[in-house]
Amino acid sequence: MKKIVSRKILVPIIAVAFLFVGSSYKSDFFEIAKQIEIFTTLFKELNMNYVDETNPAELMDTAIKNMLNELDPYTKFLNEQDVETYRINNAGEYSGIGAMVRSFDDKLLIIEPHQGYPADKAGLKAGDEIIQIGDIKVADFEDNASELLKGANGSTINVTYKRQGKINTTSITREGIEVDAVPFFKMIDNKTGYIVLAKFNAKATEQTKSALLDLKGKGAEKIILDLRGNPGGLLSEAINVTNLFVPKGELVVTTKSKVKKFNREYHTNNQPVDEEIPLVVLVNGSSASASEIVSGSLQDLDRAVIMGARSFGKGLVQRPLKLTYGTQLKVTISRYYTSSGRCIQSLDYWNRDESGKAVRNNTFNDFTTRNGRKVQDGGGILPDIEIATSKTNDLTLALLQNNIIFDYATNYHYTHKYDNVAEFNFTDADFSAFKNYVKQSNFSFETKAEEAIKKALSGDENDFLGPDVKDSYKTLLANIEKGKLNALDKYQSEIQKNLEDEIVKRYFYRDGLYQYYLNNDEAILAATELLGNNSKYKAILK
């Protein structure tokens, strides 16, 4: 019996040891020790006495994840597989099929095959549903089936997939995949250069610097840096990218924590590439973390004009802490503050509403840039110039999250033909067809008004409502539903931009999308116009 017990409580003992050490910064050791002892005793008795055989590792994994769910979504336990994924994301290199894949219960959905990589060579396209990998059916695989697509360079896998209702098979030979931080850069006109910085992995500074020098060599006297959709990454890379445009010794960001050793000021350490070249930085609601450090600090230092839409608002800093058996805890250790002293964290995970959701900050404090311009904290980086099509709203988000825009783009691709990106034109008739597609789909999303009305109808007070009141509520709900469909017209510009982005990638990959942007993207056109008016550009910064 002793042997069985020791095996089953090995994992909790290790976890307890870590928790005890990790809690050494706290003052109330007795309470911590008390709770650890309760948990250890419970875990041991549960595993020894439960009516069926238990899996201690799975139970512990569930316990850890549920505990961390009470904090913020960035504090996570990383098993060995997660640690490797985290390393790959930062390094920008991995071995696989070269495609963005989304996992569902019964299928893997190809979201975007990368041009020239294995999935693309094998003929897979966005919208293809992988239903079998080798001899394994995705629907029967309990874990994340996308892991089956990974493997050593040169190894081959057979996949079965569904496209437009037809079943197909293909073989994919895995390769080493390079994940560029800067997937595209080009001259827009004879004086304006455009750089897309898609992520802050270990290649971000090197590739941004290379693109900047290349464009300057081609005559660029003005630069547009596109951070839209950039989710962030390495803090060090954010500082070094900022350093390309500002002098050595400038304060870029400060981190503040309850643990003194995590309180740090980060300054630029190198000579810049160009601290004078006029610069516009583009951001949107998907620009987060490191993207906000770069855009926020360049704004605070009056070094660039920020254009687009309010950024995501992630002002929390994480650090991976090594645990036992190759696992790690990625834990939020501090908040970061841009050079003016503002923290742009938008969601308060420590003061939640009645439903347990983080409360969005709506009280902002004023700060000033180096030249005395007013900026605010608490809700992402607010651009100096807002662009309508860069903004988002609940309807557009719901259409994206429910794959409505994605699925429409898939159908569009198989019913329209374009030989080059210049031919593509999404017309009003196309948008009308999209609206009909939405109406015929099972798409639905609940507004806050609907949520409140439904709560009123289902609550205890419902017993006191007469039939006339109930009917009025139901009529109101029906009218709200009609209003949501009418909102497709209200938000046409934002929705249509997302449709165009998704459709263009189907024909011409991401490189073609950036080519399309140069002549059609509202934010890039506005940025180019601003940079062409030097007096207006300088007036914004002063």
C-alpha cells in the first residue's frame, strides 16, 4: 500500500514544494501552509479511496488550471508540449506543415496555408477540413489533433480532408518553417516606405532594421510601420524596435511589481538607425502587448503619429518560471508603463462583474507627451488619428468568431476567378450577397439589451408580469433581432474590410493582401497622405 500511495502523491508533493517556495514573498506563511496541507490531504484521500481508478496527473492538471483561471488569462501552466510551443513562437522557427490551423471536436480547419510551404505544396487551401491524419480520425482523437501535424523535417503524413462537400486525400512532407517577424516591406511611392511588423519574436529587430535600411536605400524619406494585428511577444524586441527610431538612453517602458526585483526601467541601449525620419505607426484592436509598448512610447516621445483604432490594452508582463519535469508557470509578474507613466491595461481581472467577467476600465487618467500633448491610460493606445475601417464592434467580432466571414470567403473563392490582385473588386452587390448569406445562416449573437430582457423574463419577477408586459418584451426582442441584421449596413465599411482581407488571401496569399493594401487600405492611404503634408504631420506632434 505504501508503494501505491507514494506513486499517487508524487505530483502533488512536487507542486506543493513549488507553491511553498513561490509563496516566499508573502507574509502569511501559516495560512499558505494550512491551505497546502488541506489540499495535499484531500488529494491523497481522493486518489486512495475514490470508487473508480483516478488519474492523478489529470486531476492535478485540472486543479492547477482552474486555480489559475481565477487570476488573468495570461497566467498559465505550461506542460512540456506547451513549453516547446512557447519556445517556437519566440524563436520564429519550427518543423511542420506551414499552415495556420484551428482545432474543432471533429475536424481541423485550415485557416491559412503559408505560400510555398508543405501544406500549400500539397494543395491544401483555407476552408479545407482535415478529418483524418494517417490512420487516426480527428473526431476520435481526444487531445488537440493539430499536434499530429507536427514532426521531423522530411517526414511524411497522409491526410484526408473535405472541400466543398467532397472527400480528398494528399500527402504532406514536413519542412523547417521560418516565421518572419517582418513578412512584407515595400516602397509605396518614391519617398514613402511601408513595413509590416507582424510579431515580436527573436527576429523582430533584425528584420525591421533590415527593411528600414533597404527602403532608405531605395529613397524612402518617410516610413509607415504597420502593427495592426500584431499580438506582441518579447519585451526586449519591443524596446530594440523602438530604439531604431529614438536615441540611445531614452526611457521606453517601466515595469512595476510587488516583487522589487521585477521593478525595472528599460532604456534604449544602441544608436538609432534614423531618429528624424517622419514616422506613422498603424494599430488596431488586435495590436497588443509589445505592439503597445512600441506605439505607446513612440507616441509619448512625440516620435511618431499613431493612426488606426484603439489598441487591445494589454499592460501586463509575463515571465516563464521553470518547474519540475520540464514544465513551467508563465505568470504575470508586473504591469508595464510607457515612457509618460501610463499603464494601458484595459480589463480589470481582479474586480469582476456578477457573471465573473473582467470589468473594462472606463475611467481614464491624463498624462502628457514630451511636447505636452494629452494622452490617457487604461484602455489601450488611442491613435492620434482614428480610421473608421480599422475600428471593430460587437457585430463584426461576432461574425469573425462564428466563422461567418471566413465561410463566406471560402464560398466566394470557389465561385469567382481573379488572375491578379489588381482585378479584385468587392462590390455593393457582393455585400448584398453577404447579407443574404448571414440571414440564411444560423448566425446569432446576444446584445447586452437582449441579455437584460431575457434575464427579466426568466427571473422571479416574471411571475408578477402580466401577459401584456410579456408580449411587449417578446416584441422588443424580435425588433432587436431585426435591428442586428440592419446593423450590417451600419457597419458595412468595417465588415467589408474584413471580408476583403479574408478573400484576397484566398487567391494571392498574405503577400498579395499587403500588395492590395498599398492601393486600397484606408489607413495606409491616410498615412501616406499625412506624410506627404509635412506641416500637418509636425502640427500633430506639437
